[in-house]
Amino acid sequence: MSTTIPGTPVPAAGPGPRAAVAGAAPECHVVTHVHWDREWYRPFEAFRARLVELAERVCAELDDGRMKSFHLDGQTIVLADVEALRPDLAERLRGHARAGRLTLGPWHVLADNQLVSGENLIRNLLTARRLAPGTLAGVGYSPDAFGHPADLPRLLRGFGMDTALVWRGAPDGVARFRWRSPDGSEVFAVNQGYHGAEVLWADGPADSDAAGRLGDFLRAEHARLPHGPWLLMNGGDHLAPSGPGTRIREAADGAAATGAVLHESTLEDFFTAARTAADARASAGEPLPVIDGELREPAGYLTFILPGTLSARTYLKQANASAQNLLERWAEPAVALHAPGDLTLRADLDHAWELLLRNAPHDSLCGCSVDEVHRENAVRYERVHQLGEHVVRRALLASGLDVRAYGDPAHDHTDLAVLNPHADGAGGPVTVDVLTAPDRHPVAVTAPDGTSVPFETETLGVETVFEADLDLLPDSRPALRHRLHLNVPALPGLGRTVLRVRLGDAPSDGTVARTVHQARTIPAPWGGDLTAADDASLTLTRIDGTELAGLGLLTDGGDSGDTYNYDPPRQDRVITPRLVASRTRTSAVRTFLELDAVLDLPVGLTPDRASRGERTTAIPVRIEVAHWSGDPLLRWHIALDNTARDHRLRFHAPTARGADTWTGDGQWSLIERPVRPDLGPLPTERGHEAVCGSAPVQGLGAVGRGTDRTALFAPGLPETRALSGTETATGAEQEIVVTLLRSVGWLSRFDLRSRTTGAGPMLATPEAQCQGPQNFDLALALGDAVATDTGLTRRAASFRTPLRAWQLRPGTTAEPSPGEIRVEGALLTALKPAENRDGLILRLNNPTSVACEARVYAPADALLVPVRLDEEPTGQELVRQGTAESVWRMAPFATLTLRIEGRD
């Protein structure tokens, strides 16, 4: 998606025509291209039909020479989309790519690269190489993403690319720069500036404005970079440029007036020229500026970063986080460890990733398309889960764990297999459903060594359980379903244990939670007590008597914006819940507080959209806050049925002592960001956007320092910010705030105050109001547990990917098993089959600013090969284990990727 406003000219800049250039004539490389959104203001099928028409036109002009070359956007998925309808046309495109006349990639899809995980981005690039080997562009092409993450240079270098074409979020007025990730990886970056789709566009055979438009463009480029070379991307959203050579000749007067030389070119040729020029300027004492970290600054006219997309349709972000976690932390490791040679399971994995990647583009995952698009997105996420869970269960079966619910339900006992997805030792909360004979109940749980495992049981009722498989006849049996909550002792990295559940005629004493009605207080994980206030937030009373109020406060304000930008009504009312009932439930493993509250929200905005209306709707809110024994996290589950429109719901967590920055996690690095106002000064000029204090996180945000730190874990809820001073809702010095829900009814509007023109067509999107049931899961930690960055990231990983348990089929025998691969001192981000089918890939991460040592335990006969992110060898020395342990030093913010070969 590009912000193209019909009839808006490229702004002129710089001196008059002849004064623009001195010395040698600068080059302007004209790269003819299309930016193709698979789905946006039309659903996918409507866009694909037009894509095939475009492909046919492009092939015809490449065939007869009207075009010398064409850039078919930065994504290979357009080949698959064309091939589904016209295989012959797709082969013609491949032929032009092999001949060098057509470029595409390096991505499979142009993802919103801030919202997806690092592993998602890696699978994106790997999939492109698998689909179009040998024909991909070698430029890190990402101009239309809504900002760029700090770790993108690292990713590009990991795939052999040292260049990047960017736009949104890049520093205003900086045409070329060295862009550096936290780990030190650097690329040569070109800031495209506002695209020039209309510069060479002809409305008819004799377009008298062409020379003037071209002259304006070249003067603007001269103001940014007087010596050139310049890049004119000839094309735009869903446009089919024609005859660029003819267009250049027709507009020759505009070029001549500036002294520039225009010629048809490719991105690779432009970057070669641009780098040569930059090196020459550096040799002359004018080195490129270095820009560190993420690119997220609004940069002038029509260069929006559209921060409201971080929270538009949050259900999509939650589904994406869940699907990523399933594939990255469960399905891929299960296949790598237990079924690496199973070609069917590997194909299932590839297909699951393909489905997930198709939801990653910025107009899809960002929630800023028409409603039909996002209905299809939701179904794709469901399909990813279907495949991912199937792969996990088949891999478990290959490892000897049969988790199919087949045969007579258990009568005397049943077994649970509990698996640790982390590379180091981990234990903690596990919830699992267990089926028994209709009159039998769990009465005890024991570990393999005979020790008792504390648990809580809920009886959910009798049902008819159905199971069938390739080797199992269809079978339906009556069974009683129970939900067990267990506090599992620590398991070795990537290991498993088997727990025995003994059954009896009735639940035993102490296994059913004890309920106390009207109670409001539970013990805090960090010492002291937590008491619910009348607004359903919690007040922490520490052992020393000091208090911290407002933990988990919900606030709801109006939103007159659209899917791209939050926009505060001129007269807003912020509303908090009112508590109507409370109770505590206490068992052997946890204590939790149940709060029934009501949000009395305006039904919507007034007709002029200037304020919230007077008519209200009462929205029931169920808040469950759980404290598990021995767990430093306080866990929230919030459920509501949204019946209001045009509003924003947020979750607040205060800290005792603030700081000037707050911490959020990027793909592989903790990022320090400045504390900014919720919304900066509202722009007064047309085509500008207010600075927004929010930023995307992968799953954590924290404020404060050391033992005064407050950390909030919310995977799938990426819009996070820190508030301080008079902006805090709780009265604390500082808060970390997460947006749970934005309800808006328009794709784009032209009357916002926070963005002073449209960002797309003004189409109604009633389903972006997100009405209906909404559920949110978050966790909070204070003090020692998150005082260090290492502790912070480990707590985030444990919350994002908790242990899982499965009930074993009656008659299945299984033994506890340590993982054959373990890691200490670093976080696991990937364990997957290698792309070349030779061994498996282990990827580790040190997301902190402090160096560490990673100890890798693998089979003694394994060969450890250091590889890049694209799985190509780095050339570093290979490590033949010889023993089960090897030590790897990891610099601050480093990733380490190893291919493990030769396992018996």
C-alpha cells in the first residue's frame, strides 16, 4: 500500500532548473515497476484477476522491447498467484527473470516486518529462494513497510545482502546512509523518498505536463542529493506502466532543464552506481551518516508510518503470534528431533508456513483492508493451526508418544506426557484436559520418581469422544472431561517427563479450588498482598507497607480515527470499569482473583465525530488474575463482549520509579525507546502525521530500572508505549501501557487531526469495530525477577511458550527423556530441519547488551557447522563435538546459527 492521493503533485524543491546542477550531469535511473498488494481495498481474487492482466501486458512489452526491464515488486508470491490461473504466463515471467529482464524478490511476500517474528522473516526469505532460485533481486527491497525494525540490516546481511531500499520511517532529508542493527550488522541504505508514480505517467498520447512533472521530481531529488545518482521508481500501486523509453523521450525537456541524464535501469545497477558515488564522496571527506536501530520517524509530506495499524483488528495480531509460536517452537522442533526424514511432515510444515506468510503483508496483518480480506485472513490462521497441531501430534507419535483419544477411557490411571519447548531447563504452570471413564476422577498425580505433583482439577462434564485415523477405525465413547492445572517441576532442555494420574470415585480433598465470595485480596508473587479496587485494578501493598496502585487498570477513550491512525475526539471521555462482584479461588497450585466488572461505554461517536455520544451500552468484563505457586508472573485473562463502536481500550501497569526510556523487544534485540507523549502536536499542514508514542513489540514492554522495573508481557498485542507525568492514568510516575482493542469503522478517512489526509480509499469497514467476544492474556512481573535484561527476556520467553502436556492413549508406555540437544546461557529461537535436508538448524540469540557464553549440548558424534541466517556456511571453523558440550561466545545482541550434522 502506498499513500497515493489522486491529483497530488510531487512537491517541487531546490533551485531553478538551470541552477540545479553543476559539473558532470547527474544520472537518474528509471526503474519501471509495480507495487502489488495482494489484497487491500479489494479482496484477493479481485486483485489477482488484475495481476494476471498486468503480467500479460508486462510480458508483451518485454517481448517486443518496449520495456528493457521490469521490477515485479519485491515478492515472489506474484508468480504463484499468476501460475494458479495462467501457468503459461508464469513460465513466461520466469523466462524473463532468467534472462535478466525481470526482477522480483528478495521476499516471498512484502510483510509488515515490524509485526512478525524474526523467524517469520527468515522463512519469508527462504521460501522466496525455494520458489524462484537464481532469479531474485539482490537488494533488500522494503520501501512501503510502515516503518522498519532495528534488526532488518542483520537479517539482510544474513542472506548475503548489503543494501536496502527503504522509505517510511527513514530520517527526513537523508537520501543515503549506513543503517546499523544493534548487533553491528550494516547495510548501505537508500531512502526512496516519496514515490513518483505519476512523474512519467501519461493521461493521453500528448501529455503536456510530463516535462514539468519530471522537472519538479529532479529538482526535489537534487535538493536531497545534489550529486546523484537519483532513482525514479516508474510505477506505483497496481499500475501497469507502458513504454518507459517513450515516456522518457516525451518528457526530455524536463530532464534537459536540470542537466540530468535519464535512462532505463534496474535496482541492482542503480545501487552499484549509488554506492560508487557514496564511496567517492566518503574518500573526499563526506562519509555517509550512520543511522542506528529502527526507522520509525514520520518524515514529512505523505510519508506516514501509520502507527494505528499496530492495534487495528488486534484479533489478527493475536492469531499471528499464536500461529508463529506453534510452528517455530513446537512443530519445527518436533519434526527436527523426531521425524527429520519424514517428507510428508516437512511438506506439511512448508505449507503451514506458506499459509502464515500469506497473512503477513502490511495490508493484511496490519488490519487495514476491507472486511472480506480479514475474514479470509482469519480462516488462514485456522488452517495454520490445523496443520501445525497435526504435525506436532504425528512427530510425537514418531517419538513413541501416542496422544490419540482412542479406546476405552481410563479407569484406574492415565499418563500425561509433559514437554519442555525451551533449550534450557524449565518448569511451571501446565493446563491439560484429561478424559476418564464417566464416573472416575483424578485423585493424585506423581512424577516418575514417585514424588507427588500438586494439581487442581475442574470437572467439565460428560461427552462423547470421537477418534479415527488411518490405522484406527472410527470410534465414539462416552467419557468425562477434566481440566487439570499442574505446577510441573523443572524439565531438562527440550526434554519430557511422564506423569501418572491416579483415578478414583470422587476428587480427593485439596484438588478442587476453594471459593470465597466477595473476597478481593490475594497474595502477590513478589511478597505482600494485591487488593482489587472499585475500578477493577489492583493495589500492591508490600511487606514494608508501601503501595503501588493501578496495576492492570483498564481505560477506555474515544477513537475518531481509522484503521491507520488513532485520532482522539475533540471532546473525549475516558472511562474505567466499575467492579460489581469479586471472589477468590485457592488450590494447591494457584490462587486467583475473579472480578466481574462493567464498562459503561458510549455506543459510538456523535454524528459530527467530535465527541463520544450520550447513549451508553453496559459491557460486562470478566477479569481473572492468577498467581501460581513459585511463579514470579501475575497473569491476567480479560474477557468481554464488545458492543460499542469508535473507542480504544488499554491496559496500564505503573512503576514505582520511572526513567527517560522504556524497553521493548524487537525480533532479536531489546530496544530502548524514548518516553514520548501519547500523541505529539497535531499537524496543521496537509499530508502530515502526528508523532505517536507507541511502538511495536514482539511480546514485552518494561519501564523502570533494576528492582524498580515493571515488565508487561503481552504476545500478540504489539502496540505498547510508556506514559509519564500528567499522562499516566494511575497517578504513578510512569506506566507501561498496552492497547488491547481499537474499534474503528473506516479503512481511511480524510478528516483526521492526527493525519491530515487519507492513507487509502475512504471505505466503510464495519468489522474493524471488532464487536463481539474479545479475550486478552497478559502477565506482569516486578522487581528481582525482571531486574536484569536476561531475566526479562527469559520471563517473556516462558510466558510466550509455556510447557505443554498431552494425555497418552491407554496402553501407551513412555519414559521420561532428556533432550538430546540442550543449551545454557542463550535463548532458543529456532530448531528446524535444514533447508538442504542435511541435519538440523539450531539458532540461538543473546538479545541483551551484555556478552554471554552459550553452552551447546549435542550428541558427541555431531558436527556443528556455523551458518548464516540463510543456512549457508560462514566459513568459521567447524566443531566436531567429541564431547557432549561446546562453548560459544555471543557478543551483545548476537545471533548464532549452527547446522548440526551427523547425529546417530
